[in-house]
Amino acid sequence: MPQLEPNLAGLAWFGLLWSVCCIGFLQLAGMYPLRGRAVLPVTMTTIVWVMLLAGTLAFALAELRWTTVVVVGGVLFLFLPGLFQALPEWWRDGRAGLRLSCCAMIVALALLVRVAAPSFPTWLT
């Protein structure tokens, strides 16, 4: 495996963070259009999701080979909808699930900041 991707720790973190991004995307996609829904919670969760998505992609492109990012990201994006459908309906479609998802994305964002801190200077180059 090191011949394919030398940074296995970075790959594991990317897999975890990208999974949270994909599940968050699937949940947020069901919240739009905003007619009949509370606008502020969905908007705030979308902002957190966009920050997590941008940070995860920046981390992955700084730490991993781009081919690894494409293959692993694509496989996760392909198979995570099956996991999403297995979640309880209150998680997928309800406000409680939206709050729980937002909290999970905030925790993932905090983990990203902690894990990616040593590589922040390389993101700007």
C-alpha cells in the first residue's frame, strides 16, 4: 500500500472527513428548496458544510496524491448513499437530524484543524 499512497494516516483522515462531507451533503440536499423549512438552521449548516468541504479538499490535495483523492473520494461518494439510506428517517429528514449533522460537521472541522495544522503553510504555496 505505501507504493500507492505513502501517507496512510492522511488517507485515513481524508476518508473520515470526506465521509462526513458526503453524508452532510446528502442530508442538506434533502433540505432544499427552503419552502416550508426553517431557513436559518439549514443555511448555517450549509455554511459549516462548505467550510468542511473546502478544508477537507485543501488538506487532501496538500497531503495526498491527487489520484488517491479522486479514487478514494469517488468510491466513498458512490457507496455512502447506501449507508445514508440505512439511517433512521428522523436523522435524514428531521430538524433533530439536522442539528446532529451540524454538530458532527463542527466536530469534523475541529478535527481537521487539529490534524492539518502542521501542513497549513504548504496550503498557501
